[in-house]
Amino acid sequence: MKKLFLAPALVFMILAACSGNQKKDNREVAESATMDALEVSEPITIELEGHDNMTYSGDTEVNVNAGQEITLTLKNVGELPMETMGHNVVILTPGTDLADFGAAAINAKDDDYIPASLSSSIIAHTKLLGPGESDTITFQLDTPGVYDFICSFPGHWATMKGTITVK
């Protein structure tokens, strides 16, 4: 008789123990989701400098979380005039052909080399800057992928570029 009583009690204890672990697992999942949400909500700052040798220095390969606020500052530290060595940063949608974009930008002088015909490929951009000038933009990228950024001043796109990888 005692053996029959012990079997249901043992089953009850096992079920109770499993349900306690389930609560712990759910709590861990919730805590992990909260941590992920905190990571997304923390803004990130990207600082770039444009040089007379047609290069960027600074954060040219950046990793961010989807939806994270990004503040990008470009400073033109060169000495040549904007008409011959202006710099900007243009963040492009994934898959944008950089050579095609650069070719279209050449014909957009009146719009600071931001081609209106390819506006659907542009996420955000800074102003075209002369020596000693800087500009700051804030944006976010909600879809995972690799986003190229370039300087769209004629000929610069080939050497003034970087990537923002969104997880």
C-alpha cells in the first residue's frame, strides 16, 4: 500500500521540479530580451574625418543593432577648397552599386553631388563640406544588412568608403 502512495508523490515532485525550471527558463528568456532591448536603445556615435588625400579616417567599419540610433559626424580636416576637394558622407541602401551611384553623383553638382535620381538608394547624408567644416546627422537602420557609405564628390567614392553592418 505504501508503494502505491509513493509513486504518485514521486510523479508530483518531478512535475513540480520541472515547472520550476520552466519558470526559471522563461525568466532567463525575458531577461535576455530586456538586455537586447537595452542594447538597441543605446545610441552609437561614428566620427569620421575627410582628408585631402581622398580618405576617411575614423570609424569606417561599424557594427550596430537594428533600430539603434546612430549619430555620425564628419569633419573635413583637409586644406584644399571645397570646389576641388569637398567631402560628405552618403549612407546607401544595401545592394546599391557604388560605381553607378558615383557616376550619377558627378552630374549632380548643383545638389552637392547628391543625385536626386537615386534618392531611393540614400538613407541619409551629410552636407558637402569645405576645409575646417563639420556636419552631424542622426539616423537609424532597422533592417539587418551591410550598408555602404561613401563620399559622393566626383571620384572620391572609390577610396572614401566604409560599412555599417546591422545585426
